[in-house]
Amino acid sequence: MKEQKFESYFGRKIAIDASMSIYQFLIVVGRTGTEMLTNEAGEVTSHLQGMFTRTIRLLEAGMKPIYVFDGQPPDLKKQELAKRYSKRADATDDLAEAVEAGNKEDIEKFSKRTVKVTKQHNDDCKRLLKLMGVPVVEAPSEAEAQCAALCKSGQASFSLVYAVASEDMDSLTFGAPRFLRHLMDPSSRKIPVMEFEVAKILEELNLTMDQFIDLCILSGCDYCDSIRGIGGQTALKLIRQHGSIETILENINRERYQIPEDWPYQEARRLFKEPEVVTDEEQLQIKWSAPDEEGLINFLVSENGFNSDRVTKAIEKIKAAKNKSSQGRLESFFKPVANTSAPIKRKGSKCVLQSPKQEIKPRIFSLQACYSSGPKLNGGLCLLTLDLGSKHSSPLGRGVCFSA
Amino acid sequence: MLELRLVQGSLLKKVLEAIKELVNDANFDCSATGFSLQAMDSSHVALVALLLRSEGFEHYRCDRNISMGMNLNNVSKMLKCAGNDDIITLKADDGSDTVTFMFESPTQDKIADFEMKLMDIDSEHLGIPEAEYHAIVRMPSAEFARICKDLASIGDTVVISVTKEGVKFSTRGDIGTANIVLRQNTTVDKPEEATIIEMHEPVSLTFALRYMNSFTRATPLSNTVTISLSSELPVVVEYKIAEMGYIRFYLAPKIEEDEDETKPQV
């Protein structure tokens, strides 16, 4: 796990979970209270604005983005989706109350929670991306799984997708070899991109991929409930001790931990290990092309009321960006090898909780499950957060720490 | 235990000046064969490989292979404190997290010790395979530096093409274009002023001038520079360090997009 500069990803092909990004745009871009960016017809355009500017930012940095859209959700996720739906319904009620009461903070809070990515939003974005010359992939099922598959297949074939960019750690569980967080954050926030490598995480946690999947299921995933009383830390301890969910179930104190009656962990595991994805290069059609200027102006300016000058300038940027992506990277010629010299300097001891010395780059990470009740991620989905300990050492400091 | 004594201390100063612009932090590797460094710039476009062989040192002791992570700007600050004629000795103890630079004046009347903290650097070591290059150009290093500087005032990239006519450096910018052709020339008074072109196959590659100009900071290390080119390979710009080794810069070329990628899809 390391922090990387946004710029260092030039020339890289990056698979992006589109639904997650659109969701973020709808929440963040051009919102004040319940008001959002709209076109003349009153249709929301926040997602288009967001998608347009952020994608240009990626292109300008020389990256080659591939957007992956969700397909049919797997059956197991329906329960989770129903929960989100009811949460959204609650939020809609709360919002109505807040509007009546005139409480600005609450209006803001609840209106964000009512956000839903519709088919229309998705279709708008697909059309925009195609006009921009950016490839779009429709996943048969989960977008994250498809992203992971593109990245995995990239290891062997010519497509070479370098990493998956998402905010949802599920991509790691789906086996994406590399995972980027904060890639799509606005530049104004100045957050460095966080790069995770599955192989290194597994090595540091001392787990196999199967155990890691079990860990994620135990800590809570979209596909089945977690066991009450077991969070990330307990889950890690249990997996370390017993090796798999089966052995845990045999040995666990059933009075202390209530295992849900209907707990389809095996199916969840299968979904993570063998998700429904497309791997056929022909079918995927991943190609970056020149932008369709006329189409873009027509779509953004005439249909959605964007400022014509801005769009024209943005198109110029896309064209200029093409040039930058032509710089080759050394890794495409030379492959990494193991260095034989041992560092003279001894590395830090295990589990450091004090603030590390500045010159030693800390590589502590904490593992803990967190329930995102807020609207930052799709509804109330529960995800596994792996965070750099140094920055957030106070809240996460008690997690499991390693320094390498 | 590590102890390296270099009589020609100014050499180390020049080495640092040559690479510190390209790389911020790097691991110096020491083994029985010598003192070496391999590091990439932050965008992974260029790589520098340095080798100072153990024979070139007046005294060289390295008990086991070790690597020392240093911030090159800080090393440069330390070395700036050494006089140009000073003898420089590098010392490090096993398990210690510092390295000591000792500077002795030639007359032995002044001895200075500078201790610097080491750092942990995660760096990837790339395997660079031996390759047969399509074309190898040896020319005066000052001439190469001049060409890169001149071209950079006109464009951002340089196309280096080697044909049987000679080697051509060209660029294109908003204000116009520039072409500089050098022909093979061995009838010179001093051998280091010669331009020697060894070509097996014609080759033409495009590079970012920004990096080339950064490489030419190594010019004070050697009178000549060797540029090795192959299509589909990074260029190697090598400055030989007399009796000690070399400093080699690798730069990934710019790659022309495929035809079908530039056509609109919709």
C-alpha cells in the first residue's frame, strides 16, 4: 500500500467502477441543499458535469480510463438492495420533514441520502463517454467484479489494465491485483491516490486469497449479513485462528455469537471467486478514440445547457491530452527483479502505535470493518476499510498494525 | 562494516549533480564489486544506473551486500561541504541508521566528518537485459548537451534518427522546426572530439527533451557520450567515468498511437 501522485499514472489503463463515480457526482457536484445542477428541462446534469470534468482530468494526466457499468445485480444482493431502498425511503420521509421544519443541515443530509443512480443517469454517462472517445464496458453483473477481471486478464494478455479505481474495497475481494482509491476525487481536495496491491496485503496479513475472501465475508459484504458482534478485528483473529469460515462455525461460541439462520456465506464466497464477467477481448471492444466534437457540443450544449465556450475548451484539452499519453513507461521494457542487497538500516518493529519518524515511510495499516451509515458510499453498504495508519492513527490505531 | 575511500572526491560531487535532478530518493547498493545505484524518476519514464567499481577506490571494504537509502538532495548538501581536491571517505557500521562522509584536505591539515541519516526507501529494481542496439553514436558530450539545450528552446520532443547519412536530431514547435545533422568524423586532433556512428539498422525514435536535458547534467563526468538506440527499446545515454565505471540514463521513447485508436468510434 502506498501513496502515489495522481500524475504518476500516465499511460496506465485504469478500470473505473462507473456507478460508484456517478453516485459520487450526484452527491457532490453542484449541489446546494436540495438544488442540483439541471438543464432547461429540469433534469439533473450533475453526473454529466462530474463525469466530463473528471474524465478530462484523467485524460490530461495521460491515463486511459475504461468505465465499467453495473449489469444485473446478483440474487444475493437483492436483500441488501432492498435495505438500501428502504433506507432511501426513510430518508425521503425525513427530508420532507426537514424541508417543512426548514432545517438546512438536515435538508442537506437527507437529500444526499435520497440520491439514487437511475438508468437514465447511466445512459447519459455512457453516451457522454462514447462521444469523448472513452471506452465503456457493460458488466454482465457487478461492475467491481468486471473491473477486477479486466485487471486480472491484463496480467496475461495485451490489454494490460493496470489497476481498478473505486472507493469500494470489494474490488480487492473480487481479486483485482491493484486497487486505487481517491483517483476520482476532485483535485481541489489534494488527496494522494492510494494504491493497494492485493499480493502485498495478503503477505502482510499473512492470509491466503481464500482466507481474505472469508475475512471480507465475515466483516460484512453486500451479499450476506455479518454475524452480530464480529467486526473486522474479531474476524481477522478468527480467520487467523481457524483458517476458514467452516472451521470457525464449528468452533465458535454459538451463545455469544448468533449466526443468522439464513447465512449464504458459501454462495457469497462463490460470487467473489467466480463472478459473472466478460473476458473476451472481442466482445469488450476496449479502444480509445478521438472525441466527437460535434456530438459533444450537441449533447452537452444544446441538450443539457452547458456553457458552449467551456465545452469547446474542454474538447481542446481532450485532443491535447492524446499527445501526452504517448510517452512510454520503462516498465513496459524492463521487468522488476529482486534486489539482493539487504538494507543496512533495520526496519521498524512490529505494531507501531506512536507517530512514526518522518523520514521512515510508515507502512502501517489497520484493518477494520466499518458500516458506512452516511451517504458516502452506495446506501448503507458495509465495507472493509484498509487505511494508512499514519494519517488516521487515532481512530484506527487500535486495529491490527504491521510495519514492514 | 563499510568503508570506501575515494581520492578524487570531486567525482562523487559530479555524480550527485548529475542525478539529483532526476531522482529524489534512492538506494545506494554496495557489494564486493562496487558502489552502485539504480533509480527511476517519479513518473517511471527515465532510469539512472550508476556503477563505481571497487578497483577505482583507494580503499574499498564492504563485508556484505548492503543498500543505503538516501535523499539525494541531502547527499548533495553534504558533498557541497567538501573541497574539490578533498579525499572523500564513506563509512557505515552494520545496523546503524547513518552514513558518515569524511572529507580530508590534500595536505591532511583539515579533516571534516559529516553524518547523515539514512532512510527506508521502497524501490523497484528493474532488470535491464543486455541488448544489441541498432545504432550506437559516440560524440563529444558538450556537443550533445548543446544540441539538447538548443532544441529545447524550440520544441518539447526530439526525434533522433540514425541513417547512413549520419545522426539527425530534430524538433518541431509553435515557432518553427529545427534539424541538426552530425556526420561521422574521425579525422580530429583529439580522439574525444570524434563522432563515431555505428549503425546496423536505421532507427528513428522520439523522446521528451526535458529528460535529455536532465541527463546532460552528467557532462562534466566525461568528454564523450554514447547514445545507443533500438526501435522498441529505451535509449541509453552513457557517460563513462574514467577507470571507475559509468553513469547510464535510460529513457522510454514516445510511442505513436495505433492507427485504429485514433479513428472516432461513434
